[in-house]
Amino acid sequence: MDDSTEDKKIIKPASTLIAIVPTIAVIAVLYLRNLTLLDYAHVLLGGTWTGIDLFMGLIISRVLRKMSVGSRIEFIKRLVPMMLFFMPTIASLAITCGIYLATYEGIFRLSYPVIIVAGLIVIILVLQGFGIFLPNELRIYFELMMPAPNSDKIYRLAMINFKLSGIQAIFQFAIIFIMANIAMSNYFLRF
């Protein structure tokens, strides 16, 4: 493959590694059943998910508005392959770690109103992620693969995702608040 063909490839092997490596790490943590590692993985993944959403919603969306159309497309072309794999992975793994952590600690009970509220927020986040973000990322990807990509369509879809990232961060802060209170309550109940 020559350099010009390689440059046109949007998804490269490194794009998939950012999904495979965290998944293998979480599988190892779940296998070990170490609560400290599981808690660390949950907080790290959830914090990364929230941080990226804040960064995309508050900063990237504003930066893109001031860029030329060509620069926007080049930026989005580089961002989409990573986001296409990374965000669904870390979101799914953060939720998985959270469910296992709550189960191992004995607090994953649907009779607890706080668990129900946390579950509803998770459902909202999952619906947004897999119902809006991921389909838009795929639309952007397929548009970028066209011989003559529609720049306006790419930018419009990307801006929907960037703005929704800010909204999703609000739900993530709500669930962080709930989780922190659950963790503190559970901590003090042990003593």
C-alpha cells in the first residue's frame, strides 16, 4: 500500500487498540475479583468518560465553530475513528465495573431508591450513547468514506455530538453525586 492510500484510511489498527486494551484490563480485574482494582477501574473509566464529554461539549464545540470548513473536516476525520471505538468502550466498561462493584459490595438492590435513580440515569446515558452518538459517528464515518464527502453534513452531525456531550456530562455529574453518596454511606456503615 502506498502512502497516499494509507493516508486515506480512516480506521487504522491503533483505532481498535484503544477499545481492546481497556476491555482486556477490565476482564482481568473482574477475574481477580479485587474490589480495590475494580473500584479504581470504575472511577478511572467513569472519570475519563465524563472528562471527555465535558471537553467535547465545552471546548471542542467552540473551537470547531471558529475553524475553516477544511480544518473542521480534517479534525473530525482524525477524531471520529478514535471516538467510534473509545467512547462506547469506556462507557460500557464503566457501567459494567459499576454494576459488578455494587454487586460485590451487596448494594445492588432494586429496592434501594438511590440504585433505581442511578439505574435510570445509566439508561439515559446508554440511550444517548448508543442511540445518538454512535449512529452519528457511523454516519460521519460513512460520509468521510464517500468520494466527495458532504462537509456540511459532517459538521452538523459532529456538532450534534459535541453539544450532546455537554448535556451528557450533566447526567454524569448527577450519577457521580449519587455514587459518591452511596460510597460514603456504605463506608460509614462498615464502622
